[in-house]
Amino acid sequence: MAFDKSTPLKQAAKRYSQLYMQKTKIILILLNIVFLGCGKSNNNAENSKTDQNAKSDLIEHVKLAINPKYKDWVLFKNGTYIIFNNADTIQNLETEAKKEMKEFGPVYAGGIAGDFGVTSLTKTEGWIVSGHGYGMYTYVNPRELKSKKPEDLEIGLFGRSKRDLDGKKPIIIYINHKAK
């Protein structure tokens, strides 16, 4: 039987093609998330009411997602929140939260900010996406995703894109602070 020298080359080309397709799929998912979230409506009064309802829903989901033993946390517009264990030692919780969000929120290509973990929630619907930055998590509601049964990769990439938005433009919508 003759040895076919092109076989390893064909196998390498096939593997390269598979890796290229995987990367392409991830890029397409990220582009979908970014571009589909950019649509705007012209009805300001309706948007304001919808935004307020969405904000209230987000706050309630996050309250249920966080272990009740954690009393001090700050929630940002896109669902990222930071839990503070030492809030009583922090002079201004809002300033500190924005500082941490600007430092650990944005995603940079090749950096550790792109790494994530996905946790399914039991007390409310959805998932929490974790990453680098101690105590920083992002809530993802199932209604935000297209797939009815999303995989961790889709959930995680979407959560990371929300955290990136919060990191680049940190707008606080809620502060939960234990009474002293």
C-alpha cells in the first residue's frame, strides 16, 4: 500500500477550516448582538414607560439572583452588577462601582475580560454570567436571546457584550445598601 503524502496536509487543511468556521460563528453571533440591539423607536413616551418597566423587571430579577446574604450591590443599565463585601469601608459606593466597572467591564480582544462562566438561576428565570473582576456579574434574561434553548456560549457571549456596554458607559440604575 502506497503512502499518500497529501493526507496530513488535507487533514490539517480540514482542521483549519473547522477552526475558521467556529471563529466565524462566534464573530457573527457578536455582530448580531451588537447590531440587533441598536434599533430605535420614535415614540418617546411609550419608550419611557417601557424602559421603566424593563428597569423594574431587571432590578427584581437581579434581587432574586443575588444570595440574600449580600446586601451591598450596584446595578448598571445593561444588567451588570457588582457585589461589595466591604461597603462600610467605601466612602462613595457609586463612585467606586463606576471605577470598577470602567476597569473590569470592557472587553478587549485577547484579554481575560472575554473569559466567562454561566450559572443557571433557580429563584428567577435566566442566567448569571461571571468573568474577571471580583464580585462582578451580568444578568441575562431568556427573552433577550433568540434561541429557546440557548447554549452556554450564546448566553456567555451575550452577557459579556452587555458587560462591555456597561463598562464603556457605566450608568447606575439601582444601589442596594444595607442600613447601618
